[in-house]
Amino acid sequence: MSCEQEAELLVDKLYDFKDNFLSNFGLEKMVGKTEMLESEANKTIELLKELESKCSKTIYLLQFGRALNVVSNYSADCEEYLSKVVKRDPTIVMGWNMLGETFWKKGDGLAAKNCFEGALKRERNKVSLRSLSMVLRQLKDEKVGDREKNVLDSVTCAKDAVQLDMNDGMSWYILGNAYLSVFFMSEQNSKILNLALSCYGKSESATKSTKDDPDLHFNRAQAYKYKEAYDSALNGWKTACSLEPGWNEPPQKIDELIKYLDKTISLIDLKGKLKNRRIHNLLKSFCSSDLGPYLDGYYISKGEKVGLIPTVMSDLQEGSNNGKVIVMKVLCNMADLTLVPFTFIAIDKNSDTFAVTVYNLNQNSGVIIGDSVAIANPMLMLHDVEWKDDEVLKHWKFKSIRVSNPVEMVVNKRKLTTDHCAFTRASMSATT
């Protein structure tokens, strides 16, 4: 075995230590993974130093840079060594990719982008493509339209990475993140959200699986939250907590969602905490004119008339209720707890009380107590969520109407327009 091969094998073993940590040491050791990995990296570096005088200078610098790059923190030495590698031999694709990762850790997205593009000029490879996909979504906008273009280019890069190796879970994972970014950049089409979730599933089941990656479970939980699959979201964040015990964001997300669900149930049961007289007056105030422009029994979509039939909560079916319109009065909103989605508690003319979640709503366009709201083509969600943590069992069961497009709403007899809409950016793992 040559000295260069020996150096490569040493670093390969280090990355194997990192990638297979869970299967080798179990969940109980995950809390100490960072310290154990740093210790292993230091051992590897000391062994590499013994080979320096015997190895090709360029290969030695490459393997030394790889060893430094195994940890999540930025290393100036790593940047220095890998920069020398690509200067000495610009054809080394791994050098460009590792240097790009180092710049990414440093927070220099533009330099990282240049490195991954430099690698792709030498060889079309999945690591550069999916890394470029990740970077494009995080670049700062220089002019109007940059954000949209970068996200769409990000999807293209991730798709190309998947095509090069359909069995690589990391490429599927990055494609899932790209689709999730499209979901929040556009009109939050549920089909795009389902594409993201499908990619996350393939990432987990792939031959080169990412099932032990906490970022996968965190980001998929984010997607489940916006799909309002709350049990899956909670379990995803819980798994992320187990896989990376020192990460604060997953437990924070769990606490936030539990508070949201607790308050939703409480306000539904207490009818927004309004007094009986106020509720009685709201019920008496229902009238046909609350339909606003829907009073004519139709609305215009893509130049064609679409019929609408007034209905009540008890007559809705789970899922889409196209061709129907429901009128309600607002009992309270939950703007103090969340604006995405904008959530309010409402009552229909039959006294059924439920939640309404509105996505893409401008923060200045929320509704308040007493407002009249009519929603066309209501999407009924039936929630039945159980959660057990620290021996505490919680159960949330309630109905809600999901509104993805605020322009389907009539508030106080006036139809909302695109001026009332806004797009959302998801909180995703900073590394992807």
C-alpha cells in the first residue's frame, strides 16, 4: 500500500466513524458524539502527520483537509490546506467540494458557490450538484426575482444529483428541501409539499440512507407541520432530539406546537372565552349578505362561473368541499401565538365551533372578534392527535378549516385580493 493510499484509508475510517456512529454506539452515546468525533479526528490528524514526509504534498494536504472538515465547525487551517490543493491541482474535484463545504461553514455562500461550480467544470458529480442546490437557496437576493430563480435552479441541481445516483439518500434529502423551499416561495400548493415528503421518504429508505441524520427528521417534521399532520411533526422533532441531544431547536418546536394545540382546543371548548350574551348576539347577526360577492351563488375562476352552495360545518366532508361556501363569525384569533398559519376560532350559524388556519395571509390582513367570514371551497381537517412524552399523555381532537389561498375568503362582505396575500419562508436546518 502506498503512503497516499494509507493516508486516504485513515481518513476514510474517520468518516466511517462519523457516518455509522449510531449503529456502532447506540442512541445512549449520541449525546457525546461531537466530543468523540473531535477526539477521533485529532487521533487521525496525528497519524497523518507521521506520513507527511513520505506522501505527495498535494494528496497529503487533501487528506489533512478532509480530516479537519469532518467536524461541523469552520476551520481556518482546513480552508488554507484545501485552497492549496485546488491551486496545486485544479482537477481534484474532491478538493473543490471540500473547500466549498468549508466556505459554507464560514458563512461565505458566494465563495462556496464558486467552488461547487468549479468542481462541476471538471466533472459532473452528485456532491457538487446537491451542494450547489443547498447554497443557491441561501444566497442573498441582489435584485428582484433572484430568490425565485435561485430556488428553481436549486431544484434542477438536486434533480440532476438524484439522476446520477438514485440510491443516494442525501441527494433525495436535498431535493426534498428544494421542493419545500418552492412550497413556501409559491402559493403553497399541497402537491409540492407532497413531493417534498415523498423525497424525504426515499431519502430514508435509500440504499445509502439518511435515516440517522437529525436534519432529515427536523425538516420533514417542518413539512408535516404545514401539512397539519401534527402527530408526524411531533414524532419527527422527537427523533431529531434523540439523534442530536444538544440541538435546541427541535425541543423548542415541540413545545411551540404543544402550546398551539393546547390553546386551540381550549379556545374551541370555551368558544373563544366570550360571554354567552356576546355569542348569542353573534349568532343573531348571521344574514345572507355575509356572503358578500358569493351571494349570487357563484364566483369567477379563470374566466368561468363556478357555482357555490351555502353550507354549515356539520355538512362538510373531510378534505375538499368544492362548490360549497361556509359563513362564520370570528370568536377570537391566536395572533399572539402564531401568524403562520394565521389561526382563528369561529362559530357557524348552528353554533358549531372550530378552528380556521389561513396560509399566505399578509400579517396586516388578519381577522378579529366579531368579523364575518365566508370561505369558498372549504378544506375540512379532522385532527386526532396523541402525544406521550415524559410519561404525560396528551390528546387533541378537533375540526378545522384550512385555507391555502386567502383570496377564497370574504371578510365583512368584501372579498380578499392578492394584496392581502404573503408568502412564507420555512425554518429549516441551517446546514441544508
